[in-house]
Amino acid sequence: MKKTILSIALVAVFGLTASASAPNEDEKKPVKVSESTVTWKGYKVTGEHNGSINLKSGFLEMKGKKLIGGEFVVDMTSLTCNDLEAGQGKEKLEGHLKSADFFGVDANPNSKLVFTSVKAMNENSYTATGDLTIKGITKPVTVVVSMFENKATATIKVDRTKYDIKYGSGSFFDDLGDKAIYDEFDLVVDLAL
């Protein structure tokens, strides 16, 4: 009887120890915000502009070494234009991009991307479908994500008109001539994990 009780006690202790030390396969890897960058590029008939936006928070969800999800928030109030210097219209362009004509950052200080599904393209690359929220409007987007060690890069093409950003769009206004601004802009996100 004593051997049976001792055997049950040992099985219980070792069983609990084994299950407590078993690794959790799903992991949320936080993004190192200060080491990560979000850059944008917008196009118009007569050229282009580029700049950056600060990442506010984010994580990638992993199952072992495989990407399965993620969520990111950017601070739209930090939007800057990098291709112009002070005195060349930099402040005017940044102010206009932050206005209601474009991103309306006073009413919508953050934008957000949440992955809803992720499919592996190969060992290091994924196609992620997600919900992108800009100006309080959420639409589905497709993102290509590449991962190497403690870094991830995501590229995305965004149609601004889907988020009620129609200023200067040839899709909505006639006779814009060389003042037309193309509907799509590019985002490149470099994440440090």
C-alpha cells in the first residue's frame, strides 16, 4: 500500500514538473519600437515624396519559427516628409498630410494593422492578409513579410481612396492635370524583434 501511494506521488510530481517545463509553442514577439522603421512613398504626376512614421507598438505571433499573426500601431502624428528640407515646403506638406484632406491626425492619431491570416511562401517569406485601419476606416490588405533572425520586413501598397483620402485623386476629380496625386502609396516596415 505504501509503495502504491509513493508511486502515485512520484508520478504526480514528475508529471507536473514535465508539463510545467514544456515549452509554449505560441509566442508573441514584441517589436523593438525604437529600432524599427516605417517609411512611406507617395506619387504624383510630377514626382514623388517620401517620409517616415513612428511605430507605436507591435508584435509578431509565432508558432515555433513560423509566423502565424501580428498586430501593429503607428503614431500618425509623427508623420514626416524626408525628401524636403526646412524652407522647401517641408512643413507645409507635413501639415497638409496631417490635415483632414489626407490623414486627419487630430481626430485619428493612430493607424493599425492586424493580421487575420498568414500563409508561408517559403521558409522566410509569408503572405499575410490583414485589416488596416486608417482614419477610423478598416479595409482588408495583403502584406508580404520576410523574416531573418531577429528582423522582419513588410511591404504594402495602400489605396488611399478606400480610406476616404480623395484629395487630388484623378479617380474622383477631373482636370487635375499635373496636380494629380496617385491613389496608391507604398509602405515599407522594418521591424527589429
